[in-house]
Amino acid sequence: MIAMLQSASALKRLPRSGWLFAGVAQPESVADHCWATALLAMMLAASVNRDPAAHGLRAPLDIGRVAQIATVHDLAESVVTDLPRRATELLGKHVKHEAEARALAQLTGDLPVSDFLALWQEYSERSTPEGRLVHDADKLEMMHQALAYERAGNQNLGEFWQAYEWHYQVSEEMYAALVTARSAG
């Protein structure tokens, strides 16, 4: 467990590389992003859970599982690092996915009970309602951070604003609100 915690702690010092390439002088760390994603994911899940059927769900989202998925969604980056979009495009999403799976297996292999890999797979494969929600939260948190950086005077952040395929209406609504806030200045 200590070795795992030590590896994960590297995320506190690992800057989000996409922001560096975009010219943000002191960008957030991967750990900063993971914390904000977890918080946002729990809020989105609570919103969805007000009326799960309206979101095509038979049962409410498991908010505990949402928090777990969000917490580990970028854990592999403690080994693989935060690969920017341009690197993923060159390598291919499949190569990045396989490297992250191997990194997580390496990180968690000695833990007494480890479903970290299963949690990460739910996120990366969007195979469960909770994994899909965390995927939405990950993208929305990035856009929220882009807005904060733009308001602080950073430019060249357009690549972070591309539309995504949202899994929940509340995610679409938040995206629209962020775009409106961006255009309002």
C-alpha cells in the first residue's frame, strides 16, 4: 500500500501537459484535476439521481462508485504520465489504453483487495452508467479549468472546447452553460 501511495503521490507534482503545450505557465496538477473531477462527478450524479428514469436509468447511480471511479480515473498517469492529445493521436488511443491498463495492473497488483483496474475500465470503456458519468465529469472539469485559464489571460485554449458526446442531459446543460460563460467573457 505504501508503494502504491508513493506512486499515486507523484500525481500531485505532475502538471497536466495539455495546459503546458497551450502556454499556461503554472498549470494544475493531475491530482488537482482528479479531485475536481471527483467533486463534479458526485454533484452530477446527485442531479441525475433526482430522476434516474428521465436519464434512461433503471436505478439511481451509485455515488460511492462514481467517487471511486473518479478518484482512480487518471491513476495510471503516475506511471505513463499525462499524455497530451497530440501524443495520443500519434500513438493511437488503443496503445495509450493498453499502456494505462498495464500501468494500473503494475501499481495495484500487490494490493490485498484491488478493484482499481475494474474501476478504471468502467471509466475508460464507459461500460457502466457510473463510468459514463465520470467520463462526462472529466471533460466538463477540463472545460471549466480552460475557462478559468482564459479568464486569467491565457489564450490558445480552443482545443479544450471541442464538443463531446455527452452521456447525460445534465452534462449537456453544463457544457452549454460553460460555452455561454466563455462567450460572455
